[in-house]
Amino acid sequence: MEELGGGLNNLIYRDKGFVYRKKLDSDPDFFSAINERKTYALGEGDIFPRVYRYEDNGDYVEEYIDGRKFLSAPTAGQLEKLGRTIRKLHGYKSGDIGGFYAVRRLKYYENHAEGPYLDKGKVDAAVSVFESLLAKYGTRPCHNDLVEGNVLETPGGRIVLLDLEFAGTNLPLFDLNSVLSENGIEDPDLSKALLTGYFGRTPSKEETSEVLSLSPFLDALWYYWALLRYKATGNSAFLAIAMDKVKAFGIHSESAPVL
């Protein structure tokens, strides 16, 4: 089998038309193989690969998708298609899929990462923004980790989402901000393309502001997550993520839109 790169929390191999994921011990207090499998079932063969075998520990065999990553340098057309794909995911009925528990995660990661700590007042403000939007929009099935390696465009132009390790019900705007903040997409025209695809129309100023206002929350969440993973593994890749996130938090927390 050919080992595929790109996974920090898993070992991933390819054999002909199949991909095999060996689940590594990561985020044990939150990872749910049940959540992941049930979310996959919502869109298998459409927005997700088909899963042929799924074990209780999170190991699985799925179809190999011939596609290319594009979020490091996306076009407006690709982001509009991604927006439509995310809308499809959020349109599925959540059923008994468990939650992502974003605020609980942030506090857990912060308490166990042992610093260096972000400005508490700014973190509290970011949490307040998240909770106010959660009260307004509620939760939907979400991917919650739309980074470069988890989004593919097939030769036929279909967008496929991979690796649902963090999947669970969450504030739907979280996924939209994840695309932008986690991939360093700052061009307003590209942001507009993503949201146009998602809403099916040109987004309002309020909708755009709401999505962008979540950046400090995601920065803080993934900063403490990365610190905790570095503490657990000693893998310098996690430290590099933490350094990127603390820098982004400093920028986004000063420039976050006022809701």
C-alpha cells in the first residue's frame, strides 16, 4: 500500500481504488467514531466518499477520490461551489448526531494546554460572539475542519469533503469561517463568492459581518487545541499551528466586526 501524507492525527494509505485510515489516539475526550460514521452516512457518494468498512475505533476503508486540493489558491468559482456543498451538508437532518460542543472544547483545551494564555477578555468576547450567533442560527450537521487537505475538487468539478474526525452538530457559520480563517483567505471577493454559493444570492453586509466575526473564536479554539496536541505528542507541526493561530488571534481580535 502507498502511504499518503497530510494527516496529523491518522495514518492514511492508498491501495488501488481504496483509502485506509488507521486512527491514531487524538482528542480522546471529544472524538466520536459514531458521530463521524453517522455524518458520513448523510452524504456518502455525493459530498463525501463512500465508506466500505468502519470500525468502532475509527479505522475505516473508503473509496479513493481522484481530486485536487485548491484552498491554498482558490478561484471564486471553486469557492462558490464549495459554498453550495456546505449548504447541502447543513441541509441534512441531524437526527441523533452528537454535538461538536465548540465552547466546551475551547475551555477544555485551554484548561489542559497549560498556556501561554491568550488575553482572557478577548477570548471571552469571542465566546460571546459565538454564543449570540448560536442563539440566532441554532445548529446543523457540520464538518468543522475545512482545511486544505480535507477539500477536493474532482476532474468533473465536484467538491468532495474528506476526514470527518471533527464532525458534529454546530453553528453553521462555523464551517464558513473555517474555510476563510483556516486557509488564510482574506480577499473580500473570494469571501463573497463562498457566501454567495452558500446563501444562493449575494450575502448581506450583516451576514458577511457575522461570518467574519467568528475568526477570533476559531483562532483561540485551534490555538489551544494545537498547544494541547503538542504537549501530548511533541510533534513540532502542532507547535507551528499554535504559533500561526496566536498571530491570527492578535490580528482578528483587533479587527473583528462589531455585531
